[in-house]
Amino acid sequence: MDAAPIGVVGTGYVGLVSAVCFAHLGHDVVCMDVDEGKIAKLERGEVPIYEPGLEKLMADNAARLSYTTSYDALLEHCRILFIAVDTPPSPSGDADLSRVQHAVREIAERGGQRLLVMKSTVPVGTGEKVMADLEALGVTGITYASNPEFLREGAAIQDFLEPDRIVVGCFRDEDGAAVEALYRGIDTEVVRTSVPTAEMVKYASNAFLATKISFINEIANVCEQVGADVRTVARGMGLDHRIGPHFLQAGIGYGGSCFPKDVQALKQLAGNTGYHFQLLNAVIEVNALQKRRVVGKLKERLGTLRGTTVALLGLTFKPNTDDLREAASIVLAGRLIHEGAKVTAYDPMLDAGDHPLFPGVVICEEPFEALAGADAAVLVTEWSEFGRLDWAAATSVMTRPLLIDGRNFIDPAAAAEAGLEYEGIGLGGELRAPIVR
Ligand SMILES: NC(=O)c1ccc[n+]([C@@H]2O[C@H](COP(=O)([O-])OP(=O)(O)OC[C@H]3O[C@@H](n4cnc5c(N)ncnc54)[C@H](O)[C@@H]3O)[C@@H](O)[C@H]2O)c1
């Protein structure tokens, strides 16, 4: 084991979870971030993000973790440096690598022998480009490995410590071995490969998962037309081991900080080489339309939305996270307001009042406040508390007890019993409440 501490650049969802988990595996870890507020919180033992179990694991391993905003302090002792900065989409659809480039520059300028390990999701070819740029600058002490991360927010610690696989791409065998050694204690398959192949594994994985979601959403849309139940269709499909049960939950589409940008970036990457990745175009389009179908369902039942009140239940892109990046709720709220509806909302992670991502939306303290006087509710995020909600009581505070369940989270029979006019996604035939105008 490298005796020097591991450095982690970027203490967001990936960087902080990686740092804490590496500390849990017995390593000393120095966490570096340019965000002074985040580092100040971390130094006080506070976790700046919501991720179940993270605060406790961080506290348990406090002795092995240190935090800094200074590259000088980071590089004083660390030889292996994980880069876990954000790589958001740029206006062209390509990944914006400016934060990665900034981190590499800061490290290169300070000299020394370093192994950069890219955890951020970066386009195929980034590792080769980083090395070529460093060579052009005459920097010789830096080597590079790709170690893409596959964790899911909300289950990040388990995903990091019990991963399906660890992918390590390297230019030199000893770098791959050094990265692999850091994961000692984790029992899983390690895929050792070239840097471009490792970079591609990440994009291909996310693109495939997004494709599965768009596929089942299209099946759901057809189910509605032909009177079938997509939940049972998915179950029947998923029992086939060639298909598998995961990522076959129909709903209002994927969101979050990864799928939309990674699918877009892969499409763009292919396009930049002259290859037209036709399938991904459809995946992206289906996902965009899926969010809007909810508005169509509301209009079908309510007529015009002008003057109506629609309550959104859940705003984060999925449950058990506070992450709102690319959440379906943002598009939905915007569309509803554009249609002239008043939009109220409740999410366990959001304070009541205004939120810059939801202009015009009244964010409430608790679900019944959002539902009071609503002509319809849309279940956007399947937070477990919505499963426990007293739906019969909800119907009594709503003007019209209409629930569009964007995640097929509530049992249609229980919803009917509670007096709800219920409509899910892909639930055709008798599962769909009759339309009364
Ligand atoms: N969030 C996920 O579920 C997930 C999963 C797998 C992979 N990824 C990938 O991991 C990367 C990080 O994602 P995230 O969700 O953790 O992002 P994030 O926005 O939560 O965190 C990024 C952190 O990097 C810091 N940062 C930015 N520029 C910096 C710099 N030059 N020097 C030091 N710190 C800097 C930011 O202040 C921020 O704290 C992305 O490429 C993402 O695609 C994310």
C-alpha cells in the first residue's frame, strides 16, 4: 500500500464518498475543493450533501480524513490524486472539462511525481489529451489512470464499497496496479484496460441504462393504448436473465447529473468523429417527451390547465438525495406554469419558500399544505413518505382528488380505495381511472 495519503480533488457526491470510503478502507485521505464553504463545513464534521450513511462513516473515519482548499497543502504529501470535479454539459453538448483542466494545471505547476486518477466522467480521449498537453508543457513527473465511478446517489456508500466491478485504465501497468491496490479489501472483479477503453466503459454503461429507461417508457406508452400493464410486462421481461429486472421501471424519464449529460456527451463524441449515433437521439427524445406526457395526462382530465392548481410531490431527481440537477420536476414545473397553472410543491429535502430552480412555484413545508385546494397532484419523486401518506385524507383537502403517479409508486387499487382518481404511467385498461370531464 502506498504509505502517502491519497488526494481527492473535488468533494462533491463522488469525491467525498470516494474519500470517506477510502478512509474506511484504511487510507489517509486529503480532500481538496475550491469551494471554501464546503471545506469549512467538512472541517466542522458536517456533510454538505445529503447521502444516507455518509455523515456517520465520515465521523467514524475522521482521524484519517483532512480537508483543504489549497493545492499546496494537497500536494505536500499526496502522490496519487483522484480527480472528482464536475464535468457538466457545455452548450455544444460536449462535456465541459474546464474544471478538470484547472485541477491538472494546478497540480502540474507544482511539479513532483504524481499519478492522476480520473474519477470524473470524461470523454474518451481525455486521458491521452491530458498527457499530450502535459508533454507539450515539458511536464514529465505526471502519469495518468482512468478509474470511472459507477456509484448511484442515495446508495453511494454501498455502491462504492460493494461495486459490481472496478474499472482501471492505465498507460503503464504499475499505475494500474497502484490504483487497484487502493481498493484492497473490496471483493469484486477488476477490469484492467487501456485508458480510452475505461473511459468508454463509463459512457457506454450510462448510455445503456438510459436506453433501458427510454425503452420501457415507450413500452409503457404503448401499454396505455392497448390496455396492458407495463409493471407486469417489465416483470415478465426482467425474469429473462438475458434482460434482467433492473432499470425497467416506467415513469416520467431519467434525470440527474449523469444520465442526461453523459448520453448527450456520448452522442456528441460520436458525432465529432463523424459517426451518427442514431439510437441515442431516440433515447434523448423519448426522455424529453416523457416528462411532457404528464402535462398531456393532466390536460386530458382537467381540460385547460389555466387557473388550475397542480401539486408536485417530490422535486429531487430521485429519492434519498438532495440533488436537483436535471430533475424532471424542473421541466414539469416550468411547463405547468407556462400552461397557466398555479404550482405548489413539497419535497422532504427542500425548505418552504422560493427556490431559484423553480421560479413561481410555491414550495410548502409539508405535503398536505401543497395538496390543499389542488386540482391534481403529480407524484414526481418516489420518496418513501409518499407511500405512507394518508391518501384518503389527501382527497379531502384537494379540490379534485386526481393523482398522476409519475413513478407508478402507489398501488392503483389502494389509490382507488382512498378515493383517488388515479393514473400511472403505462397502466392501461381497468388500471386507469375513467376520464370524467
Ligand atoms: N453524482 C453521481 O452520481 C456521479 C456518479 C458517477 C460519476 N459521476 C461523475 O463524477 C464527477 C463529479 O460529479 P459530482 O456529482 O460529484 O459533482 P459535484 O458537483 O457534486 O462535485 C464536484 C466538486 O468539485 C469541486 N471543484 C470544481 N472545480 C474544482 C477544482 N478546479 N479544484 C478543486 N475542486 C473543484 C466543486 O466545488 C464540487 O465540490 C462528474 O464527472 C460526474 O459525471 C457522478
